[in-house]
Amino acid sequence: MIINKKIKRTMLESKSQYLGSLLLIIFSCLLFTMFNLVSVNLSVLLSSFERDYKQEDATFMTSKKLDNPESLEARFNMSLEETKSFDYSISEHKTLRIFRENTKVNIPAIIEGKNLSNGGILIDPSYAKANKLNIGSTIKLYNQNFTISGFMSMPNYIYPLKSESDIMNNPNSFGIAVIDKYDFNNINRGNSFYAVRFNGDRSNLSKKTSELKDYLRSKNIIILSWMNVTDNPRVTYMTAKLSGIDKMSSSMPMSILILTCILTGIIMLRMLKREAAIIGTLYALGYRKREIMKHYLMYPLAVSLLGGILGTILGIITLKPMISYYVSYFNIPVGSLSFDISYLIMSILLPVVFLIICSYFIVNKSLKASPVELMRGGREKNKVGFIEKNIKLDKLGFNTKFQIRELLRSIPRSIFLMLGIIMATMLLLMGFTAKSSLDYLMKNSFSEAFKYNYQYVFNSVQNGKPEKGEAFSEVPFTLKSDNNLTFTVYGVSSDSKYIYFKNKAGNLLKSDKVIITRPLADKLNINPKETIKTINRLDSKEYSITIDDIAETYVGSYIYIPLDKLNAMLKFPPGSYTGLWSTERLSIPENKLLAFVTVDDMRNAFNTMTKPLQAVVGGIAFMSFIIGLIVIYVVTALTIEENKENISLMKVLGYRNKEVYSLILNSSSFIVVLGYIIGVPLLLASMHALFKSMTKDMNVSFPVTINYIYVIVGFIIIYLTYKLSKLLSRKKINKISMAEALKSPME
């Protein structure tokens, strides 16, 4: 159609508004494509890694060696392999966990390099990178030199934590390595445990593991420890991260897309009102409603299609760097990446569908007016709104009254600005909230709760009073009504010097009571003096535990019971324990230890983890700055366009530029402040829901908090964005001449 020639001209006349819509669509499609492709590829990589390299279904330790593992394999249709490992201290703060090479279960996947041979060693790439080790470098283990033959991943150490109770790893100080059976046997050290993977139908693994445990106990084999893969944080942290990506892949792009729809709707409404006389003339010239509708829908179609294509292409480009970023934390082999065509098509079509539907209703409503009404400027709606009619502005100054009426007479524009500020605020403070929450978890919650420096866990039950340190025991339990909800019960000294908990009232809790941590209490929905029915995962017997008080700490999902009481409940000999806490390093033979953790390891891991988080915070802050700038600049441009005659008249009446700037550009200050104030609690609520959803199947919970300094910094950034937008908009006001006031829109 000949009238379509004006599309380009109209867009160039209001390029800032259309450019704002285009950038928001690009952002939305970029995030949608990137997050969905990352989620799909990581899920495929993870499932193929678990399947091809035989990830364990459970790992356990027994009091004695299994005599005939082949008969067990045949009886339960499973693969069973004895696994051996030991921790070797490279230096005071560096530990390498050495595994014997497996061939049935938890088979190491070589990422780079060659297969193991005598004198060779495979190490995980994160530890190698952090410690500047390359293929061909040598590592000394007990006076024997090993040459790094390659880098590998292990399916049961996707997130290489030193201890199951850790919440983050530090590749600078801890890594994993594999040597062949001959070299391992020559060293003649390490603990022995068993890894099992069931074959055939894998739909009811919990039943199969229970049957295996029952059979072992029937043969008088004492199970010292048992951990299903679903309880292994070295695996579940990866699945939790994938869950978080899935939620982000839908919520964030959709929020930006809805914001774009509102913006496009406002732009279309303003354009239709401005071109009402043109539309009436087109009707008079014989154009049909369908032809005019098609013409005006070309505007959102052009913007959404171009933005969708550009955003999708950028999302595809960012896939590889994002996968590399995640693999730097989660140690999995990366093969070829796939580009799911369905997500690419959805990424392009979603903005087109959303914007076309939104624009259709707006255009259709405007075209209902008769040609005569349209040629007279459209249906005038100069009625005073309900709020404006009932608000008393008589005692206020002219400037204040003008700015308030400016807000009330364009409610859609004010709502759009507020939603934009809320979104920019939530994006900006998201990274700050994550950092504040981790800071609180480590520096406040952990440091206040635990006063020990060293934790030793033995590979067998110990008896009697220890010469040094404080004894404790840890036993895995599950809820009777839900065997997927697992937690750890600690037996501690009734006058412990190393754990300090407070209840909700801030009172110190004594360790001679049964104490449950807040995350577990919330999951179980339990209050003090209530009883929970549990199953000991080692002996599969039922026990009832009555809770005395709740500790307001986020160190994990734990229950603390006096050690004597726990021993009596489990029918252990008096004085039994499985670990020691100490403020000083103890001299314990290595062959007696299952695990050894220092508080310094956890602090270093925290510092290592928060460094890349700063870059993420910076990237999110930049994105929120751009979105905020786009929204505020577009709203300001719309305000100037609507007040073109008023601005011209002010200039005729002798108003100086500064006074005009103040009246027109400052009218949105209240909305910016209000949007920020609303955005902060909305962010905290959404982050709480996100963290709760991500950690529902994990033995860890994150507090959601934000440091007030970050709130102030965030407000300064948002307000500076607003100021920058006003500065950029001054040129538009300067271009409006006094002659505009003499022109009549009715001509």
C-alpha cells in the first residue's frame, strides 16, 4: 500500500521511542534464548555424563570388606565397585584427593590428554587452572613423581567439595585426582568404600537401595555410612543450579516483554491520537478499516521482528561463553553444543505475537470512531479523572500542581515508568542481594554458630574420652513420611564449647537440649515441643525426636542432640563418637580419618567464589542501568511530545529554559522514588521464593538479606540514570519553537 511509505518516516521522527522498544525486545530475546539454550545443553551434558560414565546411585562404607561382590551384583542386577581414596597435603593449605581408577562405577571422563598409565595422574581442570598445572607437569605423592597425563571429570564430583557439609569449593586449595590401580596399591594408603549403580529399570531406586541395605544387615555387615546420589551435594548443587536457570529463562524475559508491550501500547496510542485526522482522511478517500489496521500493525511487527531476530542471534552467540562459565564451576565434559530450533523460533515469534495482539486491541479501539470524529482530532477525552477531581491542590504552588496533574492525566505512562523502575531496581539489586546473603551466611551465621577451627571425621566409631578436642557424632536420617527429605543429626557434648546457637528471642541455647536449625524447621513445618518421626538411614529403624527449641541459623538442615542421649537412642556403647572438633591441629593417623576440614578452607572457598560474583553483579548492574535509561528516556520523550504546546506557550510567556526543564522533566521524580521503594521488597520476596525452590531438595538453605549500603548505592545508580535521561531530553525541549503555540491541532 502507498501509505506504508510513511512507516519509515514516522519511526525516524520518534526514533527514541521505537529504539527503546527495539532494545527491550533484544534484551528479552537475548535472555530467553541464552538461558533456555544453556539449560538444555547443560541438562543434556549432565544426563549423558551420568549415563555414559556410570554415575553412582549410592555410596557406602562397611565395617568389613565384602566377601563376594560378584554375587551381590548378580542378586540385585547392579554394578558394584570398591573405591579407594586418600587425601594428600600438597602444602599446609592445599589438598589433593587421590582416587583409584574405577572401571565399573564413577568412571573418570578424560576431558583433555590421554589415558592413564603407570606413573600418570589425571586431575580436575579447575584445580589445574587455579594452581597453574599443565599436561606434562609433575606432582609428587609420597616421594613418588607422577606426570599429569590429562584433565578429567568424575560423575560423583561434578562440584568438587572437600566435605559434604561444605557449601562451596575452592579450587585453589582442594582438587581431585585419579591414578591407576597399580600405582595406588603401591602407595598402600587410603579409605575403602563401595559405589553402586543399578542396571535395568531405574524407576524405583529408593526401593532397590533399601533392599540392598536390608540384605547387608541380614549378613551382619554393619553400615558405617550411606549416601544416595540424590543427597550428594557434589551432584545436587548442579541440579539446583539448572532449576534456577529454568526459572530465570521464563520470568526475566517475560517481564521485559510485558514492559515492552506496555511501552508499545503507549506509543501506538499516542501516534493514533496524533494521526487521527490522517486516519479520518484515509477513510474518506476509500481506505477500508482492514487496510488501515494492517498499516498500523506494521509498526509493532517491524520492531518486534527485528528485535526478535537480533536478540536471538545474540543469544546464540553468548551460548558458548555461558557454558564455559558454568563448566568453570561444575566439572563436566563438554561435547558438541545443540541449538534447539523450537526455542529459537519461540524467541522470534513471542515478541511478534505479544506486540501484535497488544497493538491490535489499541488500533481497533481507535478505528471505531467515525471518519468525521477522526478528522476533527478523534474522540476527545478531556474529562477530569476521579483522582484529580477529588484531590485538593489549591494550597500548593503552581509548579507542584502542574507536576501532580501531569502524572494523574497520563496514568498508563506513569504505570509504565513505575514498572520499568521496579524491574531495573530488581535487576540492579539482584547481584547485591546474592552477595549480601552469602556474606551473612558465612560471616555471620557460620562464624557465630561454630567456634572450632578443625573438624576430624573418623572412618569407624570411636569409644572413650578423647585426649584432645571435643567429641561429636553425625548420623544421616530421613523423614518417615517423606524419604526424599534427608538431614543430619549431630550428637554433641551437653556443655559444648564449639557450637553457639540463639533462638528467635535472641537467647543463647544450651547444647543439653534437642535443637533444630531454622531451615530444617521450616521444611518440616515444626515448632518447639513437637515430635518428628524419622528413619535412620544406616539401620533403617524408626526413631522419634522431640524438639526443644529452634536455632535461628542457616548453617544447614541439622538436628543437634546431646551425645549421650543420641548414643542411648541408637543403642551405641556409652562414650561412642565419630568425629572431633578442635581449635588446634591434632595429630591423628591418616588411616583413621574419613575426612578432615578446616574453617580456613571454607573461608578461602567463600572468597574464591565471591570474586567472579563481583563481575556478575557488575554485568547485571549495567543491564539494569540500560533498561532504566531506556524506560525513563522514552517516558520523558512522551511527556515532552504531549506537552509540546505547553512548552511552546511557556517560552512565549517568558519562562526560562531552567524553569521549563523543572516543570516538565521533574514531574516523574516521585514515580522514580516510589518505584525503587516498591522494587526492594519485591526483589527480596522473589529471591526468597527462588532460593527456597532451588534448595528444597538440598541440605542447605540461604537467608535472603541485603546490606543497607547496597540499597543506598542502588538508589544512587537509579537516580543518576534518571538525571542522565533528563539531561539527554533537554535537547528535545530546546528544539520546540514558540511558533508551536500558534498552531491549532484542529486545523
